[in-house]
Amino acid sequence: MIIGIDIGSTTTKAVSIEDGKLTKYIKTRASDAVTAATGAFGKMILENGIKINSIEKIKITGAGASKIKDDIFGIPTGRVDEIEAIGIGGMFLSGMKNTIITNIGTGTVIIEAGDRGISHFGGSGVGGGTILGLAKKLLPTSEFSSIVELAKTGKLNQVDLLLGDITDTSISFLNGESTASNFGKMLDTAGAGDIALAIINMVYQVIGVLSVFAARAKGTNRVIVTGNGSKNQVGQNVLSVISSLYGVEFIYPKHAEYTTAVGAGLAEAG
């Protein structure tokens, strides 16, 4: 058995890989990399009844991996490049190759993965961290699940300047409901739900359009969406609109939030 651990800036995930298959997965939060890694490992073995002597290796990746200098609990511990881990994990979970993978975490990274290898295409500092940071100043909550629930009640036309606000005609393939300017209207009547929706909408519009550009540049019409941000239903709705506008399909594999940890484990398993 191999344990893959993705030590992120806010969340740490651990998975077990046996015979090249994903068997178990957990996530945890901690304030520093060492606590995060050891905590995730301990949670994995205790909650799943795993015996330490059954673990062959631990493979770590993510922002905090460089902070782990030694083996974890005496088990051989190696490090996997995060870009490689996302690429391997994304292809494994989606069953697809030769594709663009957009990993949405605190920020966003876009990767090309396929038969010719795995490469870092680009990305953005816009991501889940952007949503939380703006929420702290603009909303009565900075709890992610609460932000999403608020957003489900919101109306974009209270906050965003829409194309229909400035013209009576469509522009190219954009209609009156398309965004002319994020936060460009901000009515006095805008409530917390409207602002929450506008924040998520802005973040996922940026991510979606960047992903479309990457897909078109590489001659594909599909994007694999991974990372914690792949689970955001409101964000998925935004990407669905972008998909219909640009003809690029966004695909959300099962267990997509564990992509990087899975890739770390498989990089050694393979």
C-alpha cells in the first residue's frame, strides 16, 4: 500500500493506493505542514484500521511538501512534483489523456497532460482563496459552505453590469444576460446573497475563460476540472454557461478533490 498526501495551503488530503487503485481517502485541516501531514496520515490509518506495517511508502506533494524533511513515522517518504501529481491524478480519475486539467484550489493551475507528458500551461491567483478573502470583507460569513448557500439565493443583476444594461442588441455570441463588468453595477439594494453569487461568478468566469483559451490553444474541446473548487455547485453552473458559449466541455471526475494526492501515490506506484 502507498499513501499519497497532498499538503495544501488550507486543506490536506490523503489517499491509499493498492494495486494501482484508489481505495481510501480523507481530508483534514491544520495550520502548518508538519501537523497537516502527520495529522492526515494518522487520520487515514486510525479511521480505516490500516496497519502501519502494511504501508510500503508515503508520497507527498503540494505547497507544504518542502517543509517535510524526513520520513514520516519511519516510513520511506518521497516527494512528487505538484504539477506531475495533478496531471497523473487527473488522467487517472477521468480515464482521459491528451487533455487540459484545471485544478481549482486556493488559486488555479492549468495543466496539459497526455501521451507527450505533463506540462504547466498556466493558471491564475484567482481561486478559492479569492472567494474567502473577498467574503471576509463583503459578507457576514467567511465559511465556504455558507458562502455557497448564500450565493444560491442571489441575483447577479443586483451587482454585475450585464450586457442588457448597456445595449438592446447581442454582441457576437453574447446576449443580454452576459457579463459586461463584474461588480460594475452594485445597486444599493444588493444583499449578501447577491454579493456572494457575484464573487463566485467572477472567480469561475475567470477560471472558465482561461481554461477555454488553454483548451483551444491545445486543440481540444474538453477540460477536466479537479481540486476542491470542482465541487462548488454554483461554480459549476457558471462553467456550464461558459461551456455553452464556447463549446468546451467541463468534466468533473469522481473524487476530483483528491486528484493531487492520488497522482502523488500513483507516481510512485507506476
